[in-house]
Amino acid sequence: MRIFDVLVDGVVLADDLDIAAEVGIDTPYILEVEQEVTGAVVIELRAVVENPTISGIEVIEGGGSGKRKGSGKGSGKGKGK
């Protein structure tokens, strides 16, 4: 079991995230964030139980509103904050 917090630029977007409990084992979990960026994006995984792990990060340029949003399970809804 791995439980961790996900922070982007110092803001907690997922607190005590347990991917296996959310979507099961070997199932993708998507945390989507819209954010205005003027420099580097800092992504931090903070361990709660065991060591955090991720399999991929995708950054897409867009013309969004600059607001933060979170989503999970690939459905557009989930534990992200």
C-alpha cells in the first residue's frame, strides 16, 4: 500500500492519495491540473505510507483560465483537489 500527497507548486492537490483504494491495482489514475505557468512547474510527492510512485507525467500547453482543478480515475471526477 502506498499513500501519499501530491503537491504542484506547493499546493496540495491530492491529500492521502491511495491509488489502489481509488481505482484498484494496475488501473490508471489521472490527476489533471490546469495552472498558469511562468517558469518551472514543481511536482512533489510526499510519503504518508511507503514511498510514492508515479508512472508518467504529461504537460500540455493550453490557453486555460489559469485555475487549478483536480480530477481522477480518468473520468474527470475523483479525489484531486
